[in-house]
Amino acid sequence: MMREYKNKENVQKKSYYTDRYWVAPRVPTFDPATDEEFNSVVASLKGKFSINEAYIQLKHLVIYINPEDNKAVLQYLHEELGYGRLMEMSAIDWLAKSGEFEIFYEMLNVDKAKRIRVKCYIKEDQAIESVQDIFRLANFAEREMFDMFGVKVNNHPFMKRILMPDDWQGYPLRKTYPLQGDEAASWYEVDKIFGKEARDIIGPEIRDSAMIDRYDSERFARLGHEVAFGSDVSEVKTDQGYQEDGGVFLVRKLHKDDTKTITDRDR
Amino acid sequence: MAQHKVNFSENGGLPVALTTVDKLVNWGRSNSLWALTYGLACCGIEMMATGASRYDFDRFGTIFRASPRQAEVMVVAGTLTKKHAEFIRRLYDQMAEPKWVISMGSCANTGGMFNTYATVQGADRVIPVDLYLPGCAPRPETLQYALMMLQKKIRSEKAGKAQRPKRLV
């Protein structure tokens, strides 16, 4: 069973419906000079590193740096400017648009309640320097970034997949990765446990969640009318009780006719 | 006749019960189903509730064990991920014969709402399942019903026979 080949090169460019008059809403951006704190941050960073772009968006300062500077910039923000927390970091897949990953670091200054987002672009096969010896969070976050996007990180002490199994193929959060898994993913457990020979016995995964067939006793059952696996539903008596008709040893069978329904609640 | 002497010949008072070996063995098996603790997700909460005092699995002779060597029924309660699939197979292989599997809840039955790359689409792709228990999550009464149905299934089996090959053996 081979999955039908589909070209996923332009999967992001397609859309089902386009409104000619629809204009994508833009989050307004502001000049960093409008904020006193952010202005001084940008000014002090500009003396040491090259800043490609800087603006304020939703009260965050967003700065774009060169990917080679990432560790030095974060170190500087951490030690000199008081941005002592790395809240989050990960990657964004822009491979279809420009062949690049966007790496972001979300920083927080607790004293001043200010947030900075440091961003940089790297090519698909380009590695980025680890920041895990400055921020402990980066240890797991960089492993997850590697696991989900395939971004390689230099000088990480334990560069290994964190969520998916070690022998997993592909990077699930890339936009070219199908949600229901590629060929390797759909046979992963079968290949690993039983070997590839068992694919024919076990068969492909059934992914159609809307399919219901009450007469298919191999895959469907009705509560109270269960039958043996694969038997013909139309011929056998399907009404099931949890005991045989004669009862079992030490347990008397409950007959519905023998029961008494109490209608008077104040009896 | 002494007061406490049993009169064997009177009104069928023989202290003897006649039965078959099958029935005797299956009576023992079906009333001492020790379950492997296998809560994988939210169904595991319902499984725990079924084992706890209100629903009280102990009265069926079902006691949760932490070791597959001591268990004979595996209640797969929750979402089975592809990463975990090899471990559930290993634990199933470690259980001693005869053994049974209850697949509890939609996720263990078919993958349920997790129609994604990381979820096994039904535990029966990995281990043979005896009972599929629908629900998301099934109520404790439903798990009790499943257990009683499994007891009924065990009573209908031959005791001495080797385990019938199920799917995927």
C-alpha cells in the first residue's frame, strides 16, 4: 500500500476561496522611539550589534538580528539590560515562502514589565548557536525545535528528539508535513513491532472518522447488542445480557419481570 | 442420630457438587480477573473511579496490579500514541496466558478524535482486543458492564484448550 503521491511544494500558496476585496488586517506597528525604555534598548544594542529591523507591536519590542549574534544579543539583554527571563523560543516555518526558518526568543524584564521579541532568519540547513547555558529553558525548547522543525542547534549538550521517538522520520510541525502522517508515520508502529511483512496482514489505517456501518461486526458494535468478531449481525440473536439465562454459580440472574418499581417516594 | 451429624441420604444433603472441569476453572478465572493498571489518558480517571470504593471493582475479584506478570486483563484506558505502541506490545507479551484485553474508550478503539500522525488508530493494530468499550470517556458503569461481559465470554470458553489465536498473533 503506497500513499498516493501529492506534490506539496506549493501547499501554502493555495487557498480554497479568495475574496478580491478582502484586505488582511495588519497589527499596527510603531517606531521604537515612541517608548522611552525600548528606545534606549535599541540605541544600546545598535552600538554593538547590527539590527536589521526594529518596531513596537502589541507593546512588544520586536528586533531582527543576524543569526550569528543570537547568543551575544541574549547575553547582553540578560546581563546589561535586565531582560532576565526567556519566556519562550521556537521556530516558524517559512520554507515555502523564502526557504528560511524564523527563530524567535521571547524575553521579559520583570522589573520594568517590558517584553522584547528577538528574531532572526536562518536557512533550512543552517545551524544556530545554543543559548541553553544562559537560559535553562532553552535546553528543552531547542530540543523541541529540533524535534518539530529539524532546526539544528550547535553546542547543545543533548541534541535529541524530545517528543517523538528517536527513529521517527520527518519533522511534524513543518507546514509540508501532513496532519495525518506521511508514509513512514502511518506504518510506524507496525514496522517497529511486527516488521514490514505484517503490513499486508494488518492493513492500512482507517482514517475516515465519518464511516459508520452497524452490520460491520469487525469494526462496530452496539451497546447491549454485541456479537462475536466478524459474525453476521443479521442472523444471530444480538440482545446481550451480562449473564447466561440460567444464572451463574452463587449469583442469581436478575429477571426484569421480578423487579418492582417504586413509585411512592415517601413510602 | 447425633445432633451435628449430617444425614447424607436425606433431601439431597450430600456435601458434593457435580460440575465440569471447564466450569470450575472458568469460574475461578472469571472471578479473579486481575487487571493491569493501564491508564494512558482521561479514561484512566474513569478506570480509577471504577476501581475505587463507590463502584468497587474488588467485588468482582478485579484488583489492579502494577505488574503485567500478575495481571490477566489489560484495560487499555486512553490514547495510545505511536511512541508508546511498542511498550504496550511488550507489556502484553509479558502477561501470562490466559490473557484478555479491554479497549476502553474511543481513542483506544479507533484513535477517536485524534486523527493525527502521532496516534495509533486503534489499539487492535498492535495487540489483539477482546472487548471494545465505546464512550468518551465511558462511565464506570460501562466499564463494569464490559467486565461482566468479559466474564461471560470467559465462561463460554474451553478451559483446557490453548488460547485461541486472535488477531495479530
